[in-house]
Amino acid sequence: MIDPVQLVLLLVILVLTVLLVFLGIQVFLILKELRQTISKTNKVLDHADSITENIEAPLSALSSLALGVKASSLITIVKFVRSLLGGQKEENQHHRD
């Protein structure tokens, strides 16, 4: 018949085989879930990319408009200050005469 040592080895081999099959199934399920997660993440990133592209054009136009307003405001302020200084120069010349 079967020796006690052979019986113990057979039981150990059976237990290890069952554990390895169980671990293999778990690894397969984890990799499948990881694949789904990566796919969803890729969709989210693609969606975020399209959103940023749609927002980029109006923000660029708004930035250009703001720079234009800033430049024209600066020019207006410079002209105003020059007119004030020019007016003061004329007053000083009238007082000297």
C-alpha cells in the first residue's frame, strides 16, 4: 500500500496545486481589472484633452483681447500724461511772458 511519507507528499502536492491554481486565477482577474482601469483612464485623458482643446481657443482670444486693451490703455494714459505736461509747459510759458 501507500507509505505514510508518500501520503503526506501526495497531500502536500495536492494542496500546493490547488493554491497555485487559485493564485493563478486571482492574478488573471487582477490583470483583467488593471486592463479595464487603464482603458477607462485613457478615455478620461482623451476627454480631458478634447476639453482643453475646446477651452484653449477662447482663452487665447481673451488673452489677446486683454493684451490689446492693456496696450491701448497704456497708450491712452501716456497721451493723457503728455497732454497734462504739455498743458503745464504752455502755462509756464504764459506766466513767463
